[in-house]
Amino acid sequence: GARFVHILRDGRRVVHSMVHFGAGLGGEELPWWATDFTKACRTWARFAAAGDEYTRSHPERGLTVRNEDLVADPAGGFRRLLAFLEAEDHPAPAAFFAENRVNSSFGPTDQGRGAAARTLTDPWAEWDQEQRRTFARVAGPTLLALGMARPEDLAPYAAG
């Protein structure tokens, strides 16, 4: 009888966060996915596809909620999420989400507060050409399959 919520975040943003995971840890041993850009791309693609597959094949038990949609409309997103969970609608989860950064790989010195402060940045602006090509090759097919990009968005990076 359990229900599962799959929060799906744009893979470019996830990978960018993954490879910055260790910035504030001060020499601690890092997870394998945080030390290699290609592994971060593979990890996002694998888990994003698995979550999507589950919610598509078990719609009565699984719901995919796009993080970017939740950031854009926390009240509407949490209303939908709470309805799926058969929980009473309440403004507190949306308010908390809108005002707090959740599980960020970036330190508290980043500008802004709330979900949108770092979530909706554009990693392409910080990545070099090789990282863009790697992402397009490794995680691009999943990003496209999930409808989170158009082929023309990744086409400039597919060659080479």
C-alpha cells in the first residue's frame, strides 16, 4: 500500500550539484559519483530512468513530480503531491520548500534563499565543452526521453 514520489530534477542541474558535492566537506572521502563527471552523468541517467519507469508502470503507487515545476509553483505542486498521497492539503510543505534550500551541494554563502536560489541555475554556463559533450553523450538520451530537453538543445554537443 506504500506510495512513492519521484522528484525528477533536470539532469544538468543534478550532475552539476553532484560534482560539487565535496566542496564543503573539507577532505572527507567522497562518494564515487562525486569524483568523476562521467560517473555523475551515468548515475543521474540510471536513477532518473528507473524512477520514471516505476511511476509509469505503477501510476497508482508512484508519482513523478518535476523539481522545476515544484519550484515554479510550490503551492500547486504540493497540492497535487499531497492529493496523490491522500494527505490533507496544507500550506506548510509548500511554504517550507519555497523558503528553504533542500539538500544543496552548494554552501550557505550562495546568494539567495529558497528553492529557486541555486536550483534553477544553468550549468551549461559553467561547464566546458568536454563536459557538455560528455553529458550529451551519456545522460542526454535520458534527458530527451524524459522530455526535459529538445534534440536541438543537445545537438551542438553531440559531435566530437
